[in-house]
Amino acid sequence: MNGLPYRQDIAGCLGWRIADAGLSESDLAETVEALRPAMRRLIVEHRAGMMPHLALPERRDDLAMLQRIAQRYRRFETVLVLGIGGSSLGGQAVCALVKGGPLRPEGDGTDVVFLENIDPDTYSPWLDFAERQNAGFIVISKSGSTAETAAQMLAAWDRMRAAAGPEAAADHFTVMTEPGDNPLARFARGNGMRLVDHDPKLGGRYSVLSTATLPALIAGLDMTAMRLGAQETVTGFLNAQSPVDCPAVLGAALNLAFAKRGRRIHVMMPYADALRPFALWHAQLWGESLGKGGHGTTPVAALGPVDQHSQLQLWLDGPRDKVFTIVQLERAGTGPLLAGAEVDERLAYLAGRTMGDLLEAEQRATAATLMNKRCPVRTFRLARLDERALGALFMHFMLETILVGYALGIDPFDQPAVEDCKVLTRKHLSELGKPGV
């Protein structure tokens, strides 16, 4: 645990803090011990080269090539990333570091926008914008056959080809997909677009340190630092003297133990706007990896302090079926000064404070109030939110998810039930009349 850019505190999940709603030391020890086979399996698979998720953070060989592509894309004021699910959520979570403002490199005006939906009312205006602004496109689909991403690319290509001609338009597109003769790869090759290989062994929701790299580099972020943070988490897991020394193992144990107690809703609430996409990424990772065969708990992505004003009442006084993960940054003394509060005695509590002081007080108070109501709460504390810290968090929750899956005897890397919807989508599409008919 020492040396990681985050600190996990599980006191709010233990019986001495939340009475009979919490776990006793023996309960926790028993669940941690039950995770040993899952830990051994994961370590053995990693050492056998079967776990690219854990090996990727060590890679640097791909960054120079991607940086060259990123440099070409910086001639555009806007780059549109086309993808859905894990091909988009991870990149959004990474690039949100820039959206906050302080990390945007000085003089780098390239804006990276993620278009994940296929709502025509939303997508069509972006095509108009792309044509006017001469935007670039990055298309990401591991399988190369994702219907939504294919539709986005076909529409974008048709518009850009008509505006600039096929040869010039092709230079606006880079397609990231697994090697082979899949539909997107064939289309890209046939039209002269750049192709970047997507590791076929990396599922979309686990591929954030890969698929997010090109958008992040275009935005000016340091992917070496992000992979370093992830590697620190992996190293801590592999070198842990005992399971209780590994934060991801403790997190997996907490989720397993509370699920057995009927707490089947997992609320992830960071107190930073830049981590809102991270909470959405986690919801997909957790839900799609573990929701199988009657197993799984329901992830809820929230944002503090916004959801104090929308969901906290339910959490405190509603069904006792939730576990909470609160991610905090050190905020005291940061942000603008709250000047003028002294003119009204009702605002005196804000006098001389900064906005960060208020946020610090609220994130502490929310966690404490939940605990006082005997709700299981673990907190993650970060001194700062940067690439290294975010990489470490990504890997923590990937490890936690895989360990829970292995402990439950399910495959955390597939999503078989989703295929039924894809089959029906194609059936219903075939039944629709042709446009204008």
C-alpha cells in the first residue's frame, strides 16, 4: 500500500465504526482468506503471459508511434472520437483530466470530443461542425463490427469524403481495431485510412490504458505517467506479503462480504468533476464483468456534492442495500476565496474560507453521516489528481473486479447476454422499410 498515489480507508465498513452493519475482524479475515485462490490464479496467469491487462502498464514501445499520429492530429482544432462502451468511457475518464483546466498544455488548443451515441439529433450537428471545422476522427472498436461505431464512421466518412475528396478525407481518420479482416479494418484499408492494432486479448472495458492513449496524447496528457501509476498498483498486488497488504484484495473482500449480506448496490461517488467519467467507466466495468448467472451487484455512478442534493436522502433513510465508495481529493485551502460572506450573519460560516474548504468539509461530512447511519463506506484519498494517480485507480478497480469474478467462479471478461440484443437489433433493422419508402 505504501508508495501508491491513493490511500484506501475501510474503517467505515467495520463493526467497530458502524456497529452490526459492519464486518467483524473475523468476517473480513475469512473473506480475504477465501480470495487466496483467486489471487493465485491471477498471478499464475500473469506470469504465464495470459493477462495482458496486467502486462500493458509496462509497455512503452507503442507510445512513440502513437505520439507521431497524435502530432498530426494537433493540426485540427477538434478531434472527434467515435466509439461506445469501453472504447469510449475509458478515454473520456482519461481526457477529463484536461477538461478541468489546469492540466491543459499551454498553447495546445486541440479539443478531444467523444461521440458515443447514435441519436441523430445529436450526431448530425457534429457532422456539420466537423465539415466546417475540418475536424479529425478516431474510430475505436475492438471487434471491428460494433454497429453503433460502424454507423458513426460511415456517416462521418460520407460527409468528409464529399467535402474534401476521398484522398484528403482519409487523412482525417484513424481506425483502432483488432488485426484481421473485420468490417472496420477492411473499410479503413479500402479507403486509405490509418489503422492501429487493438490487442485482441484486451476487452474494451479493460483496455483504457491502450485505447485511451491516442486521444490522451492528442490532448497533451502523459500516458507514460498513467501507465507508471497502473504498474505501481500491479507491483503492489504481486509483491504483497499478505492479502491484507493489497488494497484491491481488501476491496474485493468488502464487496463479496456485503453482497452476501444483501447489500447489492455499489455507489461510486467521487468528489471531483474530473472523476465523473471515471465513475461511469467503473459502472460498466463492474456491471458488465460481474452481472452473470444471477451474480453481480448494481453499480451506481454518483458525483459529490451534486448527489447530496438528489440521492443522499434515499441513501440515509431508505433500504439498507448499498455499499459506498467515496473518492476524495485534498481540497482544503484551494480555489477562490469566498469574499463578502461577512455582510450577512447567515453566511458567516463561509467568511474567510475558500471554495475548496467547503468541498473538503462536505466530502468528509457525507462519509461521516453515512457511517453514522450505519451505511458501509470506504474512502479513497488522493493528494492530487493527475495521470499517475488516475492510472493507479484504473488498475485498482480492474484488479478488484477480476478477483471478485474469479472468486464467484464467473468469467469477468465476457458479456454473453449482450449478444442477444445485438442479434435482435439486426433483425429489427432488417424489418424496417428503406429510407423514403
